[in-house]
Amino acid sequence: MESQESQPHRRRRPARSCIECRRRKIRCDRNDPCTRCVSVHTRCTYKLYGDQPRSPLQSLEGTSRHSTLDTLQPSPSSHVQPLRESLPSRDHGQPLEPRIIATGTPTPARAPHHGSVFPGQIHNEQQRRVQNSESAITDLLQRVQSLEQSSAQTPVHDLSETGREIFGSPSQPEGLQWIFTKTRAMRWSMWMGTAKEFEPFLAFYTEATGKGEGKTFKGAETKALLVQVGDLLQKCKHTARSIKTWRPSRSLSNPQLGLEFPSREISDTMVTLYLQSFESTYRILHIPSFWADYRRYWDDPHNASNELRLKILLVIGIGSSLHKEEIAEIGFRKAVHRWVYAAQAWLSGPLEKDRLSVSALQIDCLTIIARQIFSIGADLVWTSMGSLVHKAMQINLHRDPKHLSGISVLQAEIRRRLWTTIVEMTVQSSLDSAMPANIPESDTEAPSNINDDEINETTTVLQPHPKVTYTATSFQILLLESLPVRLRILHLLASLDTQISYLDVLALSSELSNASRAYHSFMKENQSSSITPFRRNLLDYLVRRFMIPLHCHFTNKARTNPLFTFSLKVSLETAMTIMSPEPDEGFSKLMVSGGGLFREGIWCAMAVLATELLAQLEAQHINGTLHRNFDYIMLLKQSVNNLITLSSERIRYGETNIKGHMFLSMILAKVEAVQTGADCELSMARSAKDSLEFCHGLLLAQADSSLLGIPNNAGFASGSSLDDGSEGPDSGYDLDLDWDFLLPDAGFP
């Protein structure tokens, strides 16, 4: 009786299938390993639901197929409990490694099919099983230790549990709200301006415009200055409105849009400027083919089609934005505006067949670039890009030309370049508007690394240069290589799920930095080639500006949580780089006059630098180091001074919004007041008044000069339809660089 009680309980019908087949509830052929496990590359193990041991032969077979550690891998029916025991420390008070205690009976063998097992054999086999288990546990502990050592190389390992949680888990950006401002979604650069450092300036503006409660600023002199500031704001606003009245969209009574050309000499200069600058990254035209069309126009201008006239005029207009001389600046801007409106009207006119062609898409791309440079509806480019992408797809630009019959080698390359340009412009506009990049699935190959003069209509076989050789297509290929990481950044920023993991941000930031180093290395290796500073600046700007929106969620958090200091560092470095490009007169003029993506990048840099200056001022004031660490504060003050100068130049060049200049002046005045111990509120009010008086003078001068119309030295024929006198005063630009995030009517609760 006692012998019966001492025997272990046994199942009536032993399970002979392997563990995996029992889990999947399929028939097992009981081989070792079974066919099912071999077919799905799964470990095949057997286990008895009793204490019947494997035979020595079976044990040898099992160990020959699987390592001891593998055979002791716990099954779904067993349990592994990690246990960190509070044992005496081994070295320097450090606790021992955690021990892994396995429970259950990991017997990876089938029951013997025949033969009996003697009690002595059972005892010996049990001892062997115990020894094998101990050896397997030792191996398992060594394996855990090696994993811990490898994970120690990551920065997350050394963090506390809170740090690991912050880095690894998604977080909700503070203050992020998907709201509307001026009937559209708020851009990322506007969201960056919601930092608490800007609250005093928002309060000042609210009081000056009469929308506040009048309780924030109590000084008598400050209140008097607030009234004067409010009056100056109204004067500036009135002058700006009068400047804008000339625009074709506001003169519906005379919709006639002239397409008169400037002189041949001026046209040649402007076309050359465009082809040497923007065409390096935005490959829209085949340069030899365009020059042939250009000469054909001048040979017989009266019989040229509107399509050809528009294409040439848009190229001339874009090139004029880089001209180093002040040659008929107001007249040219007025003419370019009309050309852009004429092109937009032609593109959106009756749906003729010629509106859906490669040539029409080229006009569309040139129109969008001109709109951004001259800020003609530049903040609505993303919606226009959606229409452009659909047109491109309808003529199969998203399919590689090798799938299309009857296309020459030249036309195939033009289609590849044009599709790559459209994708790049879509990505840039998506970043500006904080909207998704709706890039369709495409199999169009990258453009060939070849110069334009090496391919024509008679070319039958392409012979592209190696990737390291600089050609007219190299920069477009470099942009295309960084496209995947920039698309992932846009997907992260524009996702409906506002939970953003900092590890994802760091990974994308590293990829983007690698892409930046790659094209800088390429340019360094090709220093002797014809790569101009403008081309280097434009390529770097188009890629680097993605850094600030990527890190903007965590930049402000770095003030209170040092784990995010890297984001602050990257944002500051990017802002400094954007505001300090390689010296080039053409690119500097583009930064002064450009709207759209050029305005947005400058605006992001302004927000980052201004916030950092105010935050450092407050931190040093609290720490008592305000009069010790001069260098960093002085560097930031100089950067803000440069931004004020840039704002002045933009207004002088045609911008009508003056709030950016006013707020930057107020920020600098507050910093100097804190440093000298003066009254901050009074200093801010005085600087606002001085700034508005200065800006109002610039606006009046702009309005007076615009009344002159188009002078004869602009190269236009006298009596041209571009100078019919039916329009109001001329402005040229409304760049909306207005710091709307500081305004109470911007849509914030």
C-alpha cells in the first residue's frame, strides 16, 4: 500500500505528440523532430505528464539535436519566475545577479515505445536529469548576464526607471492642440511660439489693441505708451492694406493680365540666373531644350503660344528674385505677380488637352516656386500640390517610363526628373502646412546621374556617370536619398496619434544627420566642380530645416527635464545654421525676399533663438549668474539683433506685416532691461513704439515707390499692358511673417 502511495500519479493515456503540435492542435507524426515543426522552423520538444524518464538512448538523441539549454526552454505549461534575491553584495555593495528559477518538469522526451525501466535505472536517470538541469540553469544565467552587458551599451540602460519610461514610452506633447488659426490648421512653427516665455509679449499686444482687461501694466508712462502703440499698429495696418490693393485678385474689374516681356538683354540675364540656381535641385527643365525654345520665341514672338510665353516668363520672374542690382525692383515684382496670376488662370482655365501634359506640369511647378518666392498664396501651396500630384499621376509620371512604349530616352529622363521634383515639392509643402505628405505608390526610378548636354532627342543609350561624380542631376539624387527619412518625419509629425516616442525622434534625427553628412562629404569631394555656394545653401536648407519641427515637441521640455537637452541642442544648432548660411549674395537676397518654405524656415529659427534667449535670461537671473556668463547671452543677443535687421530688410523689400520686427525689438529690450536693472515693462513699451515708428516709415516709403509704376529702365515697352494705370499702389509681397501665435485672435482658447 505504501509503495502504491509513493508512486507518482500517471495519466491514463500518455500524450505522445510534441508540445508544439499539441498547442496548435494538429496531428503529430511523433518523429524527433516531427515534420510539422521542421516545416515551420519551430523547436520540437516532447514532455511527459508524469515522471517517466527518457531512456538513455533517447537522452542522447535529444542532446544531439538540441543543446541542453534549448531542451530546457520552458513550455507553455511551465513557469519561469525571475527572482532578484536580497543577498549579500559580492563587490562594493553591488547585489548579486538575478537568479532564474524554473518550475515544472521540462522533460523534452517522448515516452519509450517498448521495454521496461528498472528502479535503479530510474534513480540514475533522475540524478542525471538534476545535473543536466543545474548545468542548463548555469548556462541560462550566463546568457542573461551577456544580454545585460550588451544592453549596458545603450544610453537607456544607465537611466533610472523614470528615465527609461520617458525615453521608451510615447508622450503627449505639452500644449499641442489641433486647432485652427485663420481658417487653417496651425503650422508647426506657430505651435513652437506657444512657449511660456512669450506670454508677457502676448499680454502687451492684447493691451495695446484694446482686447485686454487693462490690469497687466499699471505704470502711468507704460499705459500712455500702450495707447501710442495701439495707434501706430492701426496706422501700419491701414498703410499695409492700401499697399495690397493693386493685386490682380483684388482688381476684378480689370482682369486683363499682360504677358509683355522685358528686353532681350534683361531676359537673358534672368533666365541664366534661374538655370544656375533653382534648377540644380528642382529639375524641371531640360536646359538645352529650353534654350532652343527660348531662341525660337525671340525669332518669332508674335506667333509663340501662350504655353511657351508663360514658361519663359516664369523662369525670368524666378531669376529676377536673385538679381544683385536693384533693377526696376518694384516694376519687376508687379510684372512677376501678373505673370504668376496669368499662369494660375491658364492652368485652372477650361480643361483643354494641353493642360494635361509634361509641358503644362512644368508650368505648374514653376508657378508654385514663384508663388513661394514672391509669397503669392504661399501658405496654400500644399493644396495646390495635391492637384499637381493628381495631374502627374494621370499622365503616368508615377510609373517608370520603361513601362510606357514609344517614349524616347530624353523624354523618359525628363519624366523621372519631373516626378522627383513634384515629390520633393510635396514633402516641403507638407512640412510648412503641418499636413501629411500624400505621396502615392510609385515605381519611377531615380533620375540618371548625367549632364543635360549629354542627352538629346537622338540619344538611344544612357551612359550615366558614377554616383561620386558631380553632374547637373547630382543634387536632385542627393535629395532623393534623404527622402525616406524625411517622409517618416512627416508621418510622425502629422500622425493622428499625437503620442510621440522620444526614441523615435532620436532615431530619425540620427538618420537625417547621416544624410546631411553624406551630401556634405559629396560636396567636399567635388570642390573643384561648378558647385556654387547658392546650390550648397539651398540643398542644405531643404534637408536641415526638418530638424526643428522634429525636435520641437521636446525642446521646451528640456528646460525642466535634462533628458531632452539633446533636442534643445539640435534645435539651436539648426537655427544658427539656417540664419548663417554660406556667404552668397543671391541666397541672402532669397532669405530677405522669399516666402513660403523660405519664410517658414526663418520663422522657426526666430522662435528657437528668441525662446532660448529669454529662457537663459530667466535661468541666469534666478541662479545669480547674470553678470558672470556674458558670452552665451551676448551670442544670443547678437543673433536676435541679426533677426531684427533681417526683418527690417524684408519690410524694405516688400513685406507688409511688421509684428515680427516689433516683438523681436521688445524681446531684446527686455533682456537689456533685466541686465541693467531697468523697468522691464517700460523698456518693452518704448521699444515697441520705436519699432512701429520705424516700420511705419518703411511702409510709407514702400507705398510711395510703388506709385511710380514700371519705369522704362525695367526694359518693358512704353504703354505696355502691364502699366495701364488701372491698378492701385504696388506692394509686391505680403509674407505674413507675423508671429500670429502671439495674437489673441489666432484661435487659441
